[in-house]
Amino acid sequence: MRKIITVIALLFTLSIVLPSYSSANVGINEKFGLPIVVYGGNLSADEKASVAESLDVAGEVDVEEIEVTGQDLIKYIKDGDSRANMYSSAKITRKDEGAGLVIEIVTPVNITQVTTEMYANAMLTAGIENATVEVAAPKAVTGHSALVGIYKAYEVNGEALDPERTDVANDELTVATELVDGGVGDDEVSELLTEIKKQIAEKKPASRDEVEQIVEEQLDKLQIELSPEDRQLLVDLMDRIRQLDIDFSKWSTQLEDLSKTIEDKITTIVNDEGFWASVKKFFKNIADTVSGWFN
């Protein structure tokens, strides 16, 4: 009995000690600087504390904290409103070349319109790569201001962003959310934007007509129906992207990674038996309710 107790005590000790070696904090990244936390400028003190907790600011060795305001909005977005309220916030940790973009919405209930894939797509358009980005908000907001905060974080880190690209990226985020409002699924919108941009990178269209053809081909391929107004918005956006100063050969790889992520997510949903069981139950409940009306 004493031997058993001794073994248990040893195992318990190892379970505490060993992780401290394997997950030891590597300290401050001297190549890219501190992680930057960008708080929405309209947060109250309590809301800011809530966001800091969600983004695990206390868990960092050190961190730089800044705020994003309406003045930043008009710097990066041509038709931005300097009086806009900014609540969504983000923590940005830059990574080495090849790491790609890793986006996590740590308060998913409170970011109501923008998805991780929409952020990733817009960030690539803006010229941001190789970073881990966590987004948070203390209450329900669309999530748009977090993107402006990410732009500001990069410039604080000494990396200049092309204002034309940041403006187009915001336009992309707006079009994406409008397509969702029009009835297209979040994942379908992200897949559509990614696939069109991949085709632009590969085919290098020289005119608006060629861009429109690519858009039509991808809409047909993905079997997505849009209103004439939404089609126009999408073509306008993609024609602006065509004209950006982008290294499309490099962009293709990033888009391929994003495309794979979206496909995996869609496949997971399609193959999720629990998801389909809940759908089946939902419609059965409706049928039972309707049936009850006539009994």
C-alpha cells in the first residue's frame, strides 16, 4: 500500500513539474517585438478589463497596448466616419515567414457578422500575412473595427500598409457581410471570395470584363445565386482587387491555404452527424407542432 501511495505521489509530482519544462514561455520575440493588443476606443473601463481577460493579456510576458479610434478609421478607410464607435478589439502576434494567418474569435457570441475566414481574406487583401490574431468584444458588435485595429498594430510595429489595399480590404469585409445578409451562408461567402481571388491570381485578368467572367464562373461552380445588385458589388470589389499592387504569385499560396481551411470546415459540417441529427430533430418538431394544430 505504501508503494502504491509513493508511485501516485511521484506521478502527481511529475504531472506538475514536466509541463513547466515543455510549455515554458520562450520570452519576448526580439525579431517582431511584443504582441500588440488594440482596444476599441469606445470601451468603458470595465469593458476594457473584460476584453483584456478574453485576450489573456495577463498571460503574456509583456505586451504593448494601444487604442483604435474613429480617427484611425478615416486613415485606413476612405469613406470612414471619424465619429464611429469602436468596440471590437484584437491581439496581434507576428510570426515567421510561412506561418500563415491564424485567426481566432475568442468571443464568438459577441462578433455577430465577421467570421475568421472573412478576417483572413480581408487581411490578405490588405497585405497582412504570417500572424496569430485573436479578436474579442465585450458585447454584441459586427466586428468591423477590429480590422482597423489590426492595421494600426502593424504600423505601430513599423510596417507601412498601402492605404489603397486597406481600403479595398474594408470594402471586401463590407461586401462579405452584405452577401450574408442577402441569404448566402458565411462559409459559402468565404469560399466564393477565396476562389474568385485565386482565379484572379492565376489568370491575371486585364480588364473588368474578364473579372466579371471569373465571378460568373465561380458563382455557377459553387451554385450561389445573387441578386443583380449583389453581383454588381462583387464584380466592383474584384475589379478593384485586380488593380492592386499585389504579388499574385505569392498571394496564390496564401489563398490556397485559406481555401483548404474553408473546405475542411465545410466538410466537417457536412459530415457532422450531430449537426444533421439536430436539423432532423428541428424539422420533426415543426412537423409535430403543425400536426398538433389539427388534432
